[in-house]
Amino acid sequence: MNVYQRLYKGIGRAAWGYFFIYFDFNINTVSIIPSFIGYILFLSAIDFLCEEERELDLLRVLVGILTVWHIVSWLASLVSIDIEGMLQAADIVIGVVNIYFHFQLLTNLASIAAKYQPEEYYLDEKLLSYRTMQTVLLTSVIIIGYLSKWLGDLAAVTSVIMIIAYLIAGVLLMKALFDLRRCLPTDA
């Protein structure tokens, strides 16, 4: 497999990983699009992309932690148990790990985009902008979650606005990744 084929597959898996992270459809309490699949796709993307961006290899431990957390959370939802919120310290640690993982992953993907994109696309700049938007939104969600009992109705309104912004950012991020994948020659 040549370098372009590896990049094509890795970037595609990262893009699809974000689909599973951003979109969550439930039947009762069980997600039919579980987020742990997204993290498994991120791990696969790292396998394909780490030769191009060596720093990606450092994210394996973090994506492993996030994968296990989301598998356990999904399995608990099968029996109507919500593990998120049960241990405040674990929630904070997972939240921080999640923010750092996505920040670094998108930084590395932007670096790859800078090397392989056509000049007029500016995909690296877009990815860095979406990375920043995602970081701010994820941080805000965590903070609002802890302040919700003091914010009352304002927390609900703010949460809805942030969810909409988060989904828009997710769609834009996935589009940028699919655009980057389209720029790569697969037969070179």
C-alpha cells in the first residue's frame, strides 16, 4: 500500500469516526450509532497515519481509554444504567482526555492537510478552526454541566444552542476531512 492509499484510508476513517461521535440516535436508552465505534475508527486511522505524523502514535493510549469508557457506557445503557455522572472524578478525567485527544488529533490532521492539499483549499486552516471550535464547545459543555443546577432554565437554553453549534461544527469538520481525502491520488 503506497503513502497516498494509507492517507486516503486513514483520513476516511477519521472522518467516519467523527460521524459516530457527533451523531447519536437512541432507541430508549440504547444508542444505535454507538460512539465507541468512532473511537475504534480513530484507532484505525492512527494506524494508517502514524508514519506520516509520528505524534499520532502517542494518542493510542488516550483513544484506548476513550474506547473502553464508551464501550462500558454503551453496555451499561443496555440495562438502563447511566455511568456518566456516577463518578464525578472519572467524568472530569474522561472529559479532559477527550478534549486533549481531539485537539491533538485535529492538529495532526491539519498538519497532514498542509502537506497534501491543493493550495486553494486551505483545509489545514479549516481543520485548525474546527479544532478550536470543538475544544471551546466541549469545554463549555463540561462547565455548563457542572453549573446547570445554579443556572436553571438558562442551562437548558444554552445547552440546546451549544448542541446545535456542536453539530454544525461536526458537519463542517467531516466535510473538511472528506474534502482532504478527495484531494489525494489513490493510484499514485
